[in-house]
Amino acid sequence: MKLTLEEISYLSKIFPHKNAIGLLSNVNAPLKGNEQETLTKKGFLENDKFVPGIEEFLEIVAEPERVCRLVIQSGYLFVEKYSYRKKDKLVLVENENRDILLSVPDDLKRVVHQMIDLFGGSNLKTVDFSQKFSKNELFTFFAIVDLYRKDTLRAYLNETSTTESFTLEQIAQQLEKPSSTDLVAMLKANYKQLTLFDLNEPLSELRKRGLIEKEGSTKFTLVPMLLARNSLFVRSITLLEILALKQDVLSVLSVLFFNFSVHDVLRLQFLKDETLVESVAARDQIQEIELAMACPEIEQQPAQGR
């Protein structure tokens, strides 16, 4: 069944029970004035009352226990899907050009097939990488990744030879004034604020982990260098979140994917005090999306502000 944003907004005003993560609490479109009439035609209302069965259906999206949010930006293609779980009931909600499609799926295979069309289904990945970073380490690492990306692009254009190391000034400049297509800029959008910090400490930690070569250098070792040089163009960005509300405590599991090619996918999971950065295969990404859209239980912890 399809509803407009205005119809959902109208339902939110007349539905008796809602919670903070439910659909009816998060849509507030200006009403046109004909919503009661259109909802009657669509079989939601009859004589100003809910049609039998509709109220039970709306309870799932109005007062869910868990919600999954999937947002994908791939060039000019925008995909937005939500799933709402209450006990053993699951409702899939999809944004289709401002029309909202609600369905009760038997399984999530249709979503999986759409993800295969978007990302491919390869089990292969170019590099094997997995590290946990503090916030300062994360931004320092990705500032250097961005510098390698730009350097690689210049090499493709025969503008310069490839640079093997970067100065502290170059890294600081990349952190302070990234371009809109830089990974640092995309990460900044996920943080409330980023204050200036001394680069020497995170660089020292990256050296200890074997990600940067000898003292005094900012040259990546082989694996992070391959990761950076294969991350030239961001083909798509995926935000995958699970929200759980239990005893008025909101818990959030948040994951960000950067897809550079079918074999080059970076997964970032935002933990309490760290961020896990790892390379994954496209099929792993799709499997994680399928599992998340089923709204599994997650570890209960208060949502953290970044």
C-alpha cells in the first residue's frame, strides 16, 4: 500500500500510540486538507474510524521496538528504506519519490536483489584491512588516504609523479579544508564538531601499528597504500542503522559503507569511543544489510553523540 507524506502526517495526529523511533513520530508534512478523504479511499478509514486490521498494522510502525534505516546515495540514485519490528511482526517502508510504500514482506529477498544490482555480488576484495581508530587517528588516517587519492589521480593525468610521503602541513590542510569529494569531508558530516589537534600523536600511533613507515615519514605501508590508491572514486555511500528503544533507552548501531568498486568496499562502524574501519567484500555488505533490515536485537547502550 502507498501513502503520501501528508497522509502519514495526518495519521500521526489521530493515532493514539507512538514512540520516538516510530514512523508516525518522524513525519511532519504540511496537510493539504483532503487526507481524510484519500485515506478513506485507500481503505484506512471508514466513518472517521480505522478500518478493522489497520490499527494493528499501524501499531508496528507507530510504536516499534526496533527500526532499521538504510540510506544509499549512488550518483544521482537515492535509495531509502526502513523496516519496523514489533515482536514477530515486520513492516518494510520504502521511499518512492515521496510516495511511501508499506508492505509486510515474507522475506527480504527483493531488497537483496536490489542491493546486488547496486553493489554487485563479489566475494573478492582487493586488500584485507581492519583497524580500530580513535577520532583523531581516524581523521589523520583518512586525511592521508585523501592525499594519496589526489596524488593517484594526478598521476593518471600525467601531471606529476606519485608522491611517497606528505608533510604535516599538507595533512593539516587536508583536515582543515577538504573538498566535497574527500573522505574527510564526508566523515565530518557524521560528527558534531571536530576541533584542531596535534598530528604527532595520532601519526605516532599509526606508525606503532605498522600503517606508516619509519619515524619522520608519513608514507603508508603496502596495505593501507593499496587501500588508498584503490579508493579513487566514491561510487556510493551507504548508511545502515539499527535503533532500539527499550525502557526509554535508545540504542543505536551505526555503520557507514564507502563503495569504490565491486572489489573495494570500506566499512566503518561507529563504536562508543572508537571507529572500526575494515575492508569487506560486496557480498558481505549485502548480507549485513539483509540481516539489519530484519531488525535484530542489538546490545543495549545509550546512543553516543559524535
